[in-house]
Amino acid sequence: MSYSLSGQRAWVFGGTSGIGLACARVLADAGARVVVVGRSAERMQQALATLPANAVGEALDVADVPALEAALSRHGGIDHAVLSISAGSAIGPYRTLDEDALRRTLEGKFWPVQRVTMAVLRRMSAGSITWITGAAARAAIPGMSALAASNGALHAMVGPLARELAPVRMNAVSPGFIDTPYWERAMDAEARRRTYESMAAMVPAQRVGTPEDIAGAVLLCVGNGFMTGAVIDCDGGRSLV
């Protein structure tokens, strides 16, 4: 089933690469006027060069509240918002973490998501909000307790907010291991190959995910007017094993 978003306005936060960029593309292809938000002006220009003409950009850090409010005011109302934002997380055995590491994980994702959600809601009367979370919230993965806590807290809010914010629809998409530019920066080609093979062997889908896989689930959340309160696992079956 295809969805038409013609005449609708969608914002994608964290939309200059990887999952966010794929989301911006699929929403723009569906006809929405898309505003892409990212911190880097350089990456913004690179992203816009790959997107249809109905996508525009705002280079800003969502931690800068005045800049965020000014950007939102420049573009009028909002029909849909997709939040694919995170600033890293503490990964490793729980015994080796300290309170500051756990706090940084929440401050890197949970709180930015809340800040942006509250800001866009002041300009929405209907439409949808979709959070990009993570499979660590549901899969018991050693060394990822902090990430599980941050994403799990977001999952726990989806249902209550879906009821409270109606007719604004509230959903989340929870990705598994996804092939994004992050991994190209994090490891060399051979290490990446071994990691991808290991991750693919771990899940029923027998492959790693792509940003387009996640964008397809996001389009469902945005385009299907009967969907709210859902947390969609788009993880190749990682939450099952």
C-alpha cells in the first residue's frame, strides 16, 4: 500500500544521514514538504543534494532552544515529526559504568527527544509523531543496559502519550542493527564485514538492516491514520533471540 502525503508538512530531526536521511527521502517521495534538521551545515548540504526539491534544511543543534524555536516558527504548522536523534551512549559492562555515564546516555537521547517533542506539539493539532528508538530496549543484550534504559523509557511513554495527545498520533519504530555511515567511521572494512556477518547470523532475517527498512516502517506510522500507540520492532527478529 502506498501513502500520499501531498500538501502535508513533515519534519525529520537527525535527517542528514543514515536512518534519518532515508526517512526524509521516503516522506518527500510521498509528496510531503519535508524540513530536514541536523547539526552540521556541511552534511545538510550533502543530504539536500540527494533529496527531492520539496525538501529543505535547517542546520541547528536541538540543544539550542532559541534556534529550535526560531526554525519551527519559520516554517508554519507541522503535520508530522520524525525524531531520529541521539548523541551517543554508554556501552559496556554495568559494573564498569558510573552514574555520569548513565546520565550522559539519558541526556544524549531521552531528553533531546522530549525537548523536540514538546516544541513541535505546540504547533500541532493533529498528525503524527514518530520516535526512532532501538532494539536494545527489548532485547537483553549484555553491555547495553544504559541504552536499554534510555530507549525503554521512550517505549513506555508511547501508549500514554497516544491517549493523551489524540488526535495527534504517537508511535515509535525500534531498529535493530542497521548498516549506516556510523559503522564506516567506527571500524575498518574488514572489521565491519565480520561484524555484519556476526549480526546477520544472530537474527531470523539473516541479514543486517538498511536505513530504507526503517524508513518503510516510519512511512507506515506517518501515513496510516489508524495507527497510534504502536512500537514497531524493525530489527530482523533480534528481539526474539
